Amino acid sequence: MLIEQSEQLAYATGKIGVITAAYLLTLHDFYDKTYPHSGVTRARMTRLTAQLWTQAQHVMPLRDKEYVHSSAVSIMGRLLDTDPLDRAELCADILCAAASNIAIIVDLDQTESAANLLGLAMYNHFKLNRSFTPPQPALLVRPLTSREQLYFEVLHHVGYQENYVIINLETHELWQNLQVRLQRRLKVAPQPSQNERAAVEAYRKLLSTITDEQRWLTTSRDTIAGSLVPYDPTYTAWTADSCLEALIAQRRHIVS
């Protein structure tokens, strides 16, 4: 399929925007907890938020600027009106919705993905600065790493499954492909720490109690939000890869 160069750029920007928002979400409990290096964490979140805001602006079609900004403000309002204990989960919902509007192959709904990404940027910017003034532009567009591509696809499929609830042979194959790719990574990963093993084992035990598709989707959202395996700066990629592999394995078990 041939697409215009501007749409190719919007597609690439949208994908890295999803990953930027995902990085921000891993740090969401910064708003409620005191980090040992809170100044460093705040600086990182400020940088990521400025990047996300600018990325969303570059995904947005100019013809839909008013709609995107209106929708983004509404998203920010929903987040701020939500109980603080539930905000990370709502952020995860919005993140997955943004990812579901950006296809694995070059195609996207620029308007909706831009609105979701901008809404998340506005929310984080306000939480960090108590200001509605846009940050200084900080555009970052680059290809995803292989691990980021894998995480993007997980976010896309969770969002797509939640919004469209399509279960067929093709979706089974998509999830199987993701699981196989995660398993390959785990085979060559360095040995994890005891803390990582304990966290993943507890997560696997929780997953074993999930027996239906709707609860699996809720668990997926909570996993992405960091509610079930909270962010720990000492964890390696092995922890995230192991949790996602276990999550997909449980889904395949449920629908088999």
C-alpha cells in the first residue's frame, strides 16, 4: 500500500508516542510516592511529557486540530476527576486506545490517536507543573527498538481486543506470535534477581485465577498500569518480558 510521506511520518511519530506514554505510565506512582531520587524522576517525566505533547501535535491532522484539542482536554478532565487510586488504570485504557488506532502495518487513525496521546500529555504536564501552558517543543521521532516494537504490539492488541472484542483464528495466531517472540527473548536474557523471580511468580499465581476473557482484559489493563507488578528501578527487561509472556499464555489458555 502506498501512502503519503506525511502519513508515514505521522505513523512513525504515533508509534514512538505510544512508547513515550508507556514509559511515563511506568513512573505514574511518582505522583503518590516519594522516590529516593525524586528530582531525577521528575526531570525524566518532564522530558517525556514534553516529547509526548510534541509527538501528539505532529500526529494530529491540521484539519482536525480543534477536535483533537477538545478531546484531549476532555481526556485530561476525566483523569483529574477520577479517584487518584484509579488514574493509572485509566491512563492504561487511554494508552491502549491510542495504540489500537495505530496499526502494526503502516496505517493509523491520526485524529483519535493524537487526541489520546495529547490528553495523556496534558494530564502529566498538569500533574508535574500545575500549568496548562504547553511545554517547549521537544520532538523525538526514531524507529522503535525490537523490544519497544514488541511492547507496542502488545498494547495495540490489548486495545484492539478491548474496543472491538474480535476473537478468531487470526487473533489466536497474532497472540501466539507475540508469545513466541517473548519466549525467544527470555531464553537469552541474563539471569534475573531473586526479587524479580518472586515478583513474576506472584504474578503468575494471580493469573492462574483468571478464567474468562473480560477479567483477562481487566488484568491486562492493570498490568500495563503497573498495579499488579509495581515499577522497580532494579528490575530488568526480564521481568516485563516474563509477565507479558505469562499474560499471553493465560489468554491462550482461556480461549483454547
